[in-house]
Amino acid sequence: MNPMRRKDREMDKDFAYAVIDKSQFGTLATINEDGSPYCIPVSPVRRDDKIYFHSAKLGTKIENIKRNPKVCMSFVGDVHVPVELNENTDANQEIKKTLETRFTTEFESAVVFGNVSIVEDKNEKIMGLRLISEKYTPGDMEFFDAAIDVSYNVTYLLRIDIEHVTGKRKKYDKSGTEMKWGRME
């Protein structure tokens, strides 16, 4: 695993997990049979050092996972393009700060590496599907048991056992100074 190039923007595991938890989707990367990459968005939920998502039982994603369980998944949290003018009165400094904070993007992201498996245990499968439903359809939980009755046998629950996770952020404080490693407002 290559080290992060911009170590000054690296965040800790808790930050990465927070990004994963609030992301509405993650992009799962697998490898096709011919060695080419295949990426697809999925609706994940995390519990401890595991990520769960559901899938149909057929398709490229499942074929790739059965052939090679090593995966990578990326997540994007908050994104903001700063457009505020800086209050610095020195013209050269104003131009420099404006270029640094206007032609850039504040972001937060997380990347997970691990192995994915199809969950076979009934209790874990229902637990994972419940977690997904609570995240994406919390107002419909009264229908969860009926949905399980209908979809249990035609749905896979997949689990990524996280082996490595990184978090990264670029963010400016109110004075226009980038907040480096671990610095929070």
C-alpha cells in the first residue's frame, strides 16, 4: 500500500469512519476477469470495522467478487467550493489567497481496502439488511419484516472486512488558512 502523498491532509480513522457513515453511497472497485477495473456505486452501512451492502445474486460485481475478494471502496463526504473574498488588504496577498481558496475544492474523503464476502449466516444477513434499511429508509421500518420475507432469498448481503482505511480532508478556517493534519475548527 502506497503512503498518502499529501500527509498534511491525512485524517485519522475516526474521521474516515465519520465520512463513511454520512456518505449516501460508496464506489466499490473490483477487478474484471481480464484484469480491467470495474467500479460501481453501492449503498453501504458500516458497523465497527465492517461495511455491509446488498446486491442481486447475479452480475459483474458478484462475478468479480467471487473470483477475487480484494476490493477498494471510496467515499466522499462534504464538498465545498469556496467563493468568499478574503479581507486581506495587501493586493499581492489578496490575489494569492484568492487563487488558493477560490480555485480549489474543500473536501473530505475516505478510502477502504479489504476483502469482501457473501454473508451466509442468517442472523448476520438480517442484521446487515436492517442496518441498511435503517440508514436509507428509516420511515419504512414497520415494513422491514415483510420486505425480508419477500427479498431474503433473492438478495445477497456482502461484507467488507476492513484491512486498511484512510481519511483525507482539505478545509479552510474562517481566516482563509488551510487546516492541516487533524486540525478542527
